[in-house]
Amino acid sequence: MMKLPAPRNPMAAYLLTRLRQCVITLILVSVVVFAGIRALPGDPALALAGEERSPEALAAIRAEYGLDDNIVIQYGRFVGHALTGDLGTSSRTGLPVSDAIAEALPVTLELAALSLLFAVVLGIGAGVVAAVRRGRPEEWLANAVALLGLSVPTFWLGIVLVLGFAIAVPVFAASGYVPFGTDPLDNLRRMVLPAVVLGSGLAAVVMRQTRAAMLDSLSADYIRTARAKGLSRREVIGGHALRNSLVTVVTVLGLQLGHLISGAVVTEQIFVLPGFGKLTIDAVFTRDYATLQGVVLCTSAAYILINLLVDVAYSAIDPRIRLGGAAR
Amino acid sequence: MTTAAVATAIRDMRARGTGSAKLKALRTNRLAMTGAVIAAVFVLAALFAPLVAPYDPARPDFDNALSAPGWAHWLGTDDLGRDQLSRVIHGARASMQVGLLAVVLAFLVGVPLGLLAGYYGKVADSAVSRLTDTLLAFPFLVLAVGLAAVLGPSLTNATIAIGIAQTPAVIRITRAETLRLAHADYVAAAVANGGGDGTVLLRHILPNATSALIVQATVGIPSAIIGEAMLSFLGLGVQPPDPSLGVMLSSAQAFLAPAPWMAVFPGLAIVAATLAFNLLGDGLRDVLDPRGGTR
């Protein structure tokens, strides 16, 4: 690694350390993804070709991916292409993998955004109520719902909600996707159930963390001070206790990102949404390895980057993390 | 007898004393005990599935296809007329198998690596930490999908995928415990007493890390059960016609309107199993881990 001048600012030092770790992890991920397809039994050209297995097609694949070159050169080319957005050609559709990803991305992003919104609103709301109404039926109810939310698997909740709200009482649509730009109402009618399904587990985790953090905050000295100053109950809870609890919630959201990505794959499968997850699963079953490679690489890179952003945001909010984290 | 050995003996005695107290505390925890009972039912059903199941889970009976729950078939039958109760019982077997084996795999790989990283530090620590980061960079399902693509979809490969996905957490917890314990007085005493690295790690550090590891196992089992169901649901785990709760849910999707029971009961079984292990785990965590929730 290049030797950088030691920065005087501890925040900058922390950022540099985290950035360096991320770059190393990204490199390792690219090696794993690159090696994965070559770990397949048999000829990688056969794997990349998919169903089309004529000698001419195989020769074309060999030429396109340079499979006869030295493995290190191949890896270098793979990374070079990936950095310029060239992820190869899908053996199923014959189109660039990057195009398929660009088409699937908005669907998954909308699903993720809606489910995050659902999880944050419900989770924080229920968490605050459970903490403020400690020992009352409201707390008991919130805890029970959260435990259920953690134990009910995404895919089953999806099926049950389809049974209830798309078959028994057909309020929402059970499958298919309409872009928001084409018909916003129809889009939402189709996205509500998937968002609830994907967000429910997250809502449960957010609720538990909010409740715990609120209970901590509510017993802190500064809350007593705020009360003594004559602030209203609403100001004390909303302005002081909740604000200090949000740091925890942000971290939890960051930690749960992996679950969100895994959950999106299943949710898209249940509701037949043409997003990233559907693209991934279809690629596995059609042995479309070029697409699979591209999708796995993108997902992991995005995951690493978002985690970095969460860490940075978190340490910017709370300087104690920075010092603790740098000593890791 | 050296002073170090005496100190160790006293500590061991104390540990044993609090051990029975802990068990008592767990036994009075009603929620945890409910969880333990349900979990035990699942384990027994899984062990004795062929004896308990009223029908052959794979035998079709087309005359009775899609029949609603009743006396002959308590949980109804599926589109091929197979008995749902028998399939749920045999499906629980697959769930338990993956739940336990995946956790065992994660521990077999994760504990030694965590001990290594925590005890030797420096190069060993950086190497293991980068490995952990790389594993964590693949969301669970992406990892499982990649493995299924490379190795082919099967119950064994699903178990391996879930085990690998759980390994980073085991490494991190073992590493953290090792770091904490390496500075304990009795470890210093054991080292001064001429104990080799192996003795120190296996006889002094590992036994004292068990509480944290047991707690981690109780988190790991239910998440492996859900993982197996999820992978089988997607077609990446157990392959039909073998019964698995996930496979059952997957085939139920085509018959939601005419036969909702096909989707309801396997799902309830998954919820009951995970809820049971979560309750038991919460109870154990309260008893074993004085610092409260770890995750």
C-alpha cells in the first residue's frame, strides 16, 4: 500500500483507515467473484456460453473474455472492464449485463426505499410508544408484535399478505411491476405489499432498538434537567430523548442492510418484480454466469460502500465511535 | 500445587457454582421454558419423523388431492394428494438438520480463527479480519446464490452456504472474547506457569468464552432454519419431491386461492420453530450474558 502522510486530524485518520480497509475488501471481493466462475467444473467458456455451445460460439467467447491468456492478465482485464462499466454479455439475452442491471436497479431501489420508510416510521413510532408507556399494555403489544416480526420469515409473510389483501379482499395487486412514471397509483398499488413484507423484519429490529435507547435516554440526567426546566412532555420526549436515541437507530439500519438485500431477492421472487433479486435468481437457473458475476460484484460493492457511508455518518454524529473504531 | 493452579481451581469451583444457579434462573423464566418445550418437540419430531408421521410424505394420492384439513388428513393434502402433516414433520427434519449442522460448521471454522486472531494479533489478526470483512461483504443470499451456482442446488450445499454466512459472526465473537480473556490474571498465571499456547487457548480461554458462544449458537440456529426455508423456497436448497418447509411454501404459491392450508401450515411450523429457539435464546442470553443483548 502507498505510504500516505499521517494526517493530524483524527477524523481524517479514521476515514483513511476505513477507506483503505474498504479498498482491500473490494479487491478481495473481485478476486472471489472472478475466481468463482473459474472454480466451476469444466471449461469457463462453456459456463459463459450458456445454452449456445457450438464451437464457433465458444471460440467467440474465448476471444471476448481472452480465456486463453494468463490468469493474472485475465483478472486485470476483468477489473479494468468492470471499472469502465463493462460487465460482459448475458448468455441468455445476448445484451450487455450492465443494461440489464440499469433496468433492474430502479425497481429494487424503489422497493428498498419504500420498505425503509415503512420500517422507520413504524419501528420508531412503536419503539417510542413502548418506552414511554413502559409496563402498560401498549408496551406488551409492541414487544409481542416485534418478536413476531422477527420470527415470521419474509416469504411466508408475503404469501399470507397476498392471501389476505390480494385474494380474500383484493385491495392490492399480488404481482407485476408498473413504473412510477407510467402510472403512480398503479405502481403504489403493486408496491405496498412488497414494501410491507420487506420492511417488517427491519421494523421489528428498529422498534426494539428504539425502545432500548429511549429507555436509556429517559433515565438520563439531562432528561431530568429538561423536565426541571419546565419543558412539556412532548418537547422532552421528542426533542431530547428521541434525538439522542436516533444514533443507535442509524447504526442498526446500517447493520441490517445485508438482510434488506437478501430479503429483496425473496420479495421480488414472490411478487414477480423485475428487480435485482429476480435478475440474480433467473441468472442462477439459466446458468447465465456473466450476469451472475456482474450482479454479485455490483451488490457487494454497493453493500461495502453503503456500510462505509453509514460508518462515516455515524462517526460524524458521535465522536466516541471514531476513537473506539480507530483502535480496532 | 502452585498458586496459579490454586487460583484456577477456585475459579473453576466458582464457575460450577454459578452454573447451577444459572440453570435455576433459566428454569424459572416462563417464556424461555415455553421456547425450550416447543424446540424439544421439534427436535423429537425431526429425530423420529418416520415413526411419528402418519403417512409416507412422498406418496401421491390423486383421489384426495387438495383436500381441506379433516380427520383423515389433519393439515389437509397438497396438489398431489400428499399428507401435509407428514410433510411438515419430515420438513422439520430438514430444518433441524440444517439448523444444527450449519451452526456446527460455522463454529468449527470460526472458533479456531477467532482464537488465532485474538491471541496472536498482528498479522494473524489482520489476515483473519480481512477474511471476515470479505465474507461480510457478500449479503447472505448473494453468497448462497453464488455457491448454489457453483456447486449446484442441494440441501448439503445450502447447509454449507448458511454455515459460511454465519462464520464471520462466530469469528468476531471468539476474537473479542479472546482479546478480553488474554489479559485476565489467570491466563497470565497459566503462561507464567509454563503453559504452552495450546494449553492456554484450549484450557483457559475457550472454556471461559463458552457463554458468549452458546448465546451466539441460539441466535444462529433459528436464523439457519429460516435460511434453509428461504433457500429451498427459491429452489436453491432441498429439491422436490423431498419435503422441506420452504419447498412446501413454494409449491403452495400456485394454489393460494383453492388450498390456502398448503401455505398456512408449513409457514406456521417455521414460525413456531424460530420463535421457540428465539425465546430460548433470549432466556439464555439473560442468564449467561451479564452485558445484555449481543448482536
